[in-house]
Amino acid sequence: MKDLDPEVMRARLGTLMQTYRKTLPSDRQHLLDHFTITDIGHKVVGVGSVGTRAWVLLLEAGVEKDALVMHAKQAGPSALSGFAGESQYHNEGQRVVAGQHLMQASSDIFLGWFRARPMGGARYQDYYVRQLRDWKMSAVIEEMTPQSMQVYARLCGWTLARAHARSGDRIAISAYLGTSKTFDIAVTDFAEAYAGQTERDHAALAAAVADGRVEAQSGV
């Protein structure tokens, strides 16, 4: 973006932020109004998001250490759309935000969305916006005992089940699962098969690195 006029870029970002602002509840809009976007940078996406765009937005309030770091991430069609039909939402970013609100007990207060057209006249792209750091935590599995691992697994299972119950028909789900161990066994078999495939993929990658077919860098 070094060849772009900074003033043109600033004006464009201001317009997009106003579009995003309108997707927030009124109290969040008021809170966001205390901040002004001052910088933007491109963010490298994870493996599951290869091919999409992501941006980091810095918003400052003019007070030392009073800032927001936002993440605008491109949203494409759902992988389930080919099986479950098209989404009711015309904006894929809105679809993602609606899904998070539905499944999460407490979502990021700045979740919103907008639609942007890249420089050069390409087709419009949908984005959803959230705080870059949303205070997620992760357990250190390597330090767990078998007992604590079991507690952690139960907690993860309960959280996932709660999300499905919030977003679907909890009575129909319960009736489908029934009281037998059939579903439990099926999920266990899938998890073991997935773990095995992951180990085989890693071994293939390590062999490719050792043979010089793939270049790898550590500590980057």
C-alpha cells in the first residue's frame, strides 16, 4: 500500500469504519466514537484462512495507553452452504457475527461487519471486525496430569455441547443422540483417526524438509 495516497487511504478507511459502526448497538457506537483510526497493517492469516485478507487497525483516543486494536477479517461463504442452502444473510461478515452471538455466552462487544471493494475495481469483499485481543486463554496441555486432562476434556465437551444447544434444536439433538454410547464411540473413532492423519502429515512434512524438497524456518 506504499503507492497509495495516505489522505485517500485515510478517507477510505474512515468511510469503512462508519459503515462498520452502524452494525454496532447504540451504546457501542458511542464508545467507539471516542477513538480515531490512526494506523493499519496487513496481518498474515492462519492455515484455515489461506487466500483471505486480514487487517489490523489501530484506534487511539488521544489519551496515553487508551487504544483499541481491531482485527478486520475477510469472510467467505459457509462451507455448509452447498449442503444446507444459502445463508439468510447477504453479508458473509454479518453471518459470522450472527453465528458467534448465537453460540457464545458472551461475545466481543465490538463484533461488527462491513463490505469493501479493493483498490483496482475488484469485486466486493465481506469482512467481520473484532478486537484483535479478545482475552482468550489456552490450557497448557503438556503440563496436565491424566486427571486434569479428563476434567479439561469434559469442560471442552460441555462448552461445545452448550454452543450447539444454543444454535440448534436442543430437544431434537438430545433425541438424536439418545442414551446409548453410539455417538460417543463414533466421535472417539473420528478423533483417533484425525490424530493419526495429523501424525502422518507431520511425518511427511518432516521427511520433505529433510530431503530438501521443502524449506522450513524455525523460531519465526
